[in-house]
Amino acid sequence: MLRLPLPDEAATMTLGEDLALALKAGDTIALSGDLGAGKSTLARALIRAVADDPFLEVPSPTFTLVQSYDLRIPVSHFDLYRLGDASEVLELGLDELSANGICLIEWPERAEGYLPRQSVVLTLEQDGDGRMAVFSGSEPILSRIRRSLAIRQFLSDHGHREAKRRHLNGDASVRGYERIRPAERPDLILMDAPRTVPGPILEDGKYYQQIAHIAEDVGAFVAIDLYLRERGIGAPEIFAQDIDAGLLLLEDLGSEGVLDAEGAPIGERYIETARLLARLHANAPEDRLPLSDGQVHVVPPFDRAAIKIETRLLLDWFLPHHRGAPATLEERESYAAVWDRLIDLSDLGEKHLLLRDVHSPNILWRKGRTGIDRVALIDFQDAMIGPTAYDVASLVQDARVTIPPDLGRAVLDAYIAERRRLGPFDEASFLEHFHLMAAQRNCKLVGIWVRLMQRDGKPGYMKHMPRTFAYLCEALDHPSLAPLEAWLQEAGLL
């Protein structure tokens, strides 16, 4: 059970906004309380928050019994006060509406025995001059509500109690983002990244995130952010942080990226990003980065175990999906042997801080500035020390948008030219490792797209598969990658 005091109507409306950030399709909130308790006020605030429209007309469904809204998440608002018989709620489409969206049900007592299992009862009780919100029911929903209320408390602790909260698209990870709108002040971005929950042990007593060196808390983001900003690399300023809770309040760098209105790459912006990477890589790498509280974040190496567990995603997910049968033990052993030889080769190349995902979703463009200062980067918490060419490969072979060959070459040339200008640079070695890292990254991605579809219920990422596989074929166009190309051909994947 969860209890929350609501001293006035404004607090009830704020709770509606907070619930809008906690709920997802399939959730039902049964709003219980006397006449005038604030049920409709809360429902109206929640619906307007999901719609991101404070002036959306939200009429009471007293006479229609149900009013539905086609929003980011569909919302259906029920008022069952006039319901004749509890079973009539099924005729209103409750089963279907609750399966595909959020349902808010006033006077749920009239439909006793027919409410969805995945539901929470929110009772608004008299509490002095205000109300007390009492939650009970489905623990998964209650857990998300507690998290949303904790975020509100975090905002309050840092001077933003009354700020509006709005959903922002997340990414392929468990992180979530919100746009925070303080009154008469610039927008902020909230990163919601709870500490990683350990997964099943895979090898050497470690789970996947440990082997692949995936950041397990936001401390890594804070350390990398400070490192980049101190070197003049565009990254968001951090205004507030709670590393234990996994909450950061960040500068809003805007929404303009490196793609045009039709989603095509803007050449100038990719080229400038390449120059920014060249400036970063021209300095000596550091693997011990201080945090503001005196602690030190040790940047992990992109080591053999991390490289191999990522490349195995091709075996574990893509190959069975593509071929209809799992990899044989012999195929697994030969594939591992190929990558062992390629990793030996990668160890001979230049090493630096690799940010992991320098591609269109994580590059922002600031028009009012000049040179590389126009470029700002986000989503770098999983940074490691590894082959310098990795981030250049992720830029030239953008996983989310097709980069035409001539633009890809221009971006690569811009990086090489800038590195030469800044000091000694072994172009031949860099190009070899560029192909190697592009192959590694795409072997990982083809597996990730299938995993997101099959395990995580996110089939939309499969639209990137043809592009990613085409990039993999391009990466194989180097003599050093001949063993991998031969393996893929023998496995029937090329």
C-alpha cells in the first residue's frame, strides 16, 4: 500500500501528471472516493499530461460512460456511476481497451468482479482540509508509481517542485527520459536510469553487463560528461544528480540533430562530428576520471571478453532467426577462433576513449555556435578504452540512417585530415582497424535487432536490419576481414 497526502487541488493535478509518467499500456487505475473527492480532476490532469496538451478538452463521461483518447498511449476514461449492472462494463469494451491502453475508472465499485487483474485502486480519502491518496493493488504498477513519485521528490529537492513533466522517447536500454518544464525557466532533461539489476551468470561468475562493461549506474555518465566538457567537447551540463537513485537533471541541448526533415543525413554535420572525434583522439586517453564528490570512475577496457560477448549476439540471435536453426557447436568454436585472431590484430592499433554510440540519435546540432562547438554528444555512459576507430565506424556507418558511400568517404576523409593536422597519424593502421571495428559493431547490431524483437517486444528495430547487414558487408571489404567473410559465407549468412 502507498499513501500520499494531497493538500489541495494543485497537488491532485500534480499527482495526475506523475501518474502519466508511470503508467503504460495494459494498466488500469480504479479511482475510488466520494463525490467531490477529486477523481475527475486527477483523471483530467493525467489525460492532458499524456496528450502534452494543457488545454485538451476532457469532458466527464458521466452520460457516455466511457470517453477514449488516441494519444501516445491510448487512454480510456470510464465513469460507471450510472452503470445498471456490473457485467455491462464488458459491453463498453473494457477488456479490449484495458489490453491496449490505460484505463481510468471512476466509481469502480459498480463493476466489482470485472476489473482487469493488472489494476491499482487509488482511493481519495478526506484528510483534514485536503485528501489522502491511498494506492493498493498490482505491485508492478505500484513500483512504477513509487519511482515516478521519487522523481517528483528529486525535482522538489532541487527547486522544481511545480515543474511540468513530459515524456521523452527512451532508447533501446532501460533508461527513460523526461522533459522538465520549470515555470519561466529553460527546459531541462531528466535521465531516469536505475542501477542495473544483475542478470543470469554467463561466464567467469559474471553477468552480461559486467562482461560487456555496460554502465551499472549513472556515475559513469557523470564522469564521462565532466571529462568531455573539460576538453571543450559539447555535452550537457549536469544541474543535479543522485547517483544512488539513478537520477540526473541535465541541460536541454535542444532537439536539432544531424538529419534533415525527411530523415536524411546532413553532410556538413556528420563531417563536423568527425572533426570533433579527431580532436578528442589527438589527446592522450585517460582511464581514471574524477567525479565531483571526489570518487574516481575507472573507464573499463574494451577487452577480449567484451568484444566476444557482443559478437556472439550474431550467433545467439541473428543466425537462428535468419536460418531457422541454432548454430552448431563447431560453428560456435570456429566463429570464436576467427574473432580471437581479429582481436589479436585490434590490440596492435591505437587506443582511446570510445563513446560507443556516436550516431544520429546521440548527436545534437547547436546552430548559434561555430566549428566543432556546434556539435554536442549524449548517451556515452558505456564508454570504454579501446580501438580509436570504433566511434568513427559508428558515425560513418550510422545504425539508424543510411549514409551514402560518397558521404561516408567524405566523413572518413575529414577525420583523417584533422588527425594529420593535429600530429602524427598512421592512416593505414587506422583504416584496417576501422574495418575491423565496423565488422564487430555490425555483428553485434544484427543480433541486438532480433533480440529487441523477440525478447523485449520491440519489433520496430528490425527496420534497421537491411542497412546493418549492408554495412557489415562493406566492413568485410578489407583483407584482414577475409576469415570472417569466409565464416559468414560457410554459415549461409552471406
